Amino acid sequence: MNTRIAIFAALLCAPAAPAFAAGIADAPAGATSCSGCHATSRAVDTAVPRIVGRNPDEIVTAMHAFKSGARPGTVMDRIAKGFSDDEIKAIAAWYGAQKD
Amino acid sequence: MAPKEMAPKEMARKQTSRRDFLKTAAAGAALLPMPAIAQGAAGQVVVVGGGFAGASCARFVKRIDPRIAVTLVEPNATFIACPFSNGVIVGLRDLKAQEFNYDKLAADQIGFTTASATGVDASARSVTLSNGARLSYDRLVLAPGIDIRWDGLPGYDEAAAERMPHAWKAGEQTLLLRRQLEAMPDGGTVVISAPANPFRCPPGPYERASLIAYYLKTNKPKSKIIILDAKDAFSKQSLFQNGWKALYPNLEWVSLSAGGKVNAVDVGAMTLVTDFDRYKADVANVIPPQKAGRIAEVAGVADRTGWCPIDPATFESKLVPNIHVIGDACIAGAMPKSAFAANAQAKVCAAAVAKLIAGQKPDEPRLINTCYSLLAPDYGISVANVYGPADGQIKDLGGGVSPINAPSSARAAEATFANGWFNTITAEVFG
């Protein structure tokens, strides 16, 4: 899929400053919505964990656990239900490739 | 798109519009942004409205393709955010905490023009501004938010709003309602009139009622609050009602079928009139019917409902080509009119606009809305859903509201996350 190319491109042109600069044009469906809650900047005061630069496998595992109900969430248990496994995988890969 | 890839006709049009733009730039002097005439611009995008939708869209178009010249048209130098402004009304926050400016957008090479859009010539692809300037566009994004329907509730006009504030656009109205609550003697009655759907921030009237009830319970315990509603059902209803039962015995909700619809207001008598009753208020907060901001009507993108039908994948108007409408002004199907939704739509629209300018096919999007409401400073509830296009509309693909039976620790956690959300989204849009 395009995702792999996008990640490769994102890695090649690692952004100098703002997280999100690289590969933003190739963000998979749904990915750009996440930053409404998951801050891209470390400077933001929030209890919500950051997902930029996080291991994609961790994100996928967490999303599946939220989706199945194995892991309780506040909003993520509900949001996870709206995404297919492929969508989750693509979003996780894209965030994982973002430079922290 | 590189110039050599342009069809000759397209090229000619672009050159003309750029020349016009330079002409206008000369006439309008400092009003026009330098980046818009940057060399090798791959297209021109004009965004009207600098709220959560418009400011986000301007930033993301630029981030997706820095070669696109982006101009943001907004009459106010300071943006005052509506989310969390209910906290300002009851003294939990300062209005200052709601204020943001556009300095960081200028640093992103986005041209900022302090003016209102007054006209749109869709065939010439140009926007006229209140300062007389004219901006050409390849794609126009309208994010005008809401206007009050001053003809929507008999007796309620702009003068009436000085006595019975709507406080549905944050700023002076927010402070007015705050002062009225502070001045009200203990034992007084606060009445909120909630409109029929659709309107900005569906859970907003109920969060406001909750926080006012919290303020009264804390400061003026003999007082009561009544919500007169033009609806029988509302956002996060069972969660609100559950919380009210536990926290606020002095809060009463009167549904449409119980006679709650306000048909008129009598400002002189501080009275709200329903089918069967007249409610005398010490403080009256009238949340009136609304429509898309005026430029939507001027541009011809609003339909008879007063809102703007859009393509669910690109947010391009179904009525006028090359104009996109995002945020509260658009008809976004199952998505509510919230700041989170506006920001999510803006990013999807930005991606679509960049693709369309490059001559590519936009992707099928997914969007999220997460919307927190506070029943008390440490009591939060939420609705969270994923959306995508289906059958020409934006449909709900999954999600839901907070569990009805949750421990107080869960409500406290949601209140904490709500605060984090406000900090995060405002940092993304304005920071």
C-alpha cells in the first residue's frame, strides 16, 4: 500500500521543526483527527498520552484491546470501534513514523 | 503542480489572476500578504473565517503543500473560543483563557487579512473584502461559523440580546451573562431557552445549565434554573439527567412535549412565553435559532435551511463549485457542530483541496468528533464517534457516549481530559 511509501518518505524527509510536517500529505484516513486530543507538541499541558513517534505495534495492540473491551478507556474504547483493523494499522504506522 | 503540467488555458487564467492580485496588492498596500505572491506558487487558496475550522484549514493546506499561497480572511485580530466559555460565565475561568491570536499563522507563511469577506464571484473565482480588496482563488474555503437568526424568535432582536444575552458567540455576551448571574440575588430564577436542531454545540445548553446550577448551589442555594427546550431529546441526555438528579435538585428541564418551546420573549417584562405559560426570569439566557454565517448566503452555498450542503469527502459545496464549507456552517450529516468536528473537517478539507489543486483524486476520509461536557469542574462526560462518507452524506461509523454508570473517578478523569483537549486543540490551531 501507499502507507509504506509514505512512511519511507516521512523518514527520509524528517522534519526540522514541527511534528507532523513530514508525510502530512499522505496521512491515512482518520489520522489527522487524532491530534485534536493527542498533542503533537510536548509543550501542551494535557493528561492525554502523545502518540507521535510511538511504536506502531503498541498503538495497534492498544487499539485492539480498546475495541474488544479488554482494555477500559475513557473515549478510546468508543473511538476504536469506528475503525477497521486496516485503518488502525495504517494510522499507527503513520504516527510511528512521525519524528518526535 | 508545476507550471509545465498546466494546460495552456489554465496557465493563462493563473497568470491573469496573479496579475490582478498584484494590481490589488499595489492598491491595498500593506493589507495583502507577501506569501501570496511568492514565486512558484502552486495555486491560491483563500480561507474565510479564522475559527477552529478556518484557521486549522489554512495551516494544514500550507503544511501539506507549502507552494500553495494561502490567505486567511478574518475581521478580528483576536479569536475568542466558545468551548469552555461556559466556565467563564460561572466564574471558573477568565475570558483571557479563551483568547487566541494569529501570530503563529503568519509565521507559517499564511497571509492574514484583517477584513470581512463581503462578496464572492464564483465564475471569476474571486472574493471581495470589506476593505475593497479582491482576492483570486483556485479554491475558496468558507468557515464563517454561525449567525443568529434575528427573525427566528419574536421579540428577540439585537437590542433584546443586551437584556437577555445569548452568549452563543464568546466575548462580551459571555461577560454580560456572567455579570447578570453575579448580580442576581439568592432566590432568583435563571431561565435558559434551548433551540431546535440544528445549532452550534448540541450539548452546550445543558453543560451551561449544569455549570450555572453548580454556581447557584455554591453561591446562591435558594435559586433555581429552568431549561425551556424546543426539543424532546438532546445530546448526552441520559448522562446529563443522571448527573442533575444526583447534583442539582434545583435544575428543571421542560421538554417540547411538556410545553417547553419558547415562542416569544417579552424583554421589558423579562418573560419567556411558551404555549401554556409565561416564565418570569431574573436572568434569561436565550439561545436563539441560528444559520450559517452571512458570507455563505452571499456566496450562494447555503440552501433553504440556512446551512450549507457539502460533498462528504471533500467538503466542496454541492451548490457552487470550487467553494468548500467547513465547521458549524456546513451540513455535516451525523457530525455535530463542535470545535473538534470543525478542526477534523478542516484537515480533511485541506487534504482534499491540495489534491484537487494538484489534479489528483481526494482520498476517502475518516473523521473523529470527541466532545466533552462538564456538569461540575470535576465531573466530565463525553461523546466520541468516527465518521465517514456513505450515500452522499457523512455517516456515523461507531462510537458512543460515556457509560451511564461510572464511578466518580471516571467523571473526574473525563474532566481532566476535557481540559487537556482544550489545551491541545488550541495549540494545534493557534499555537
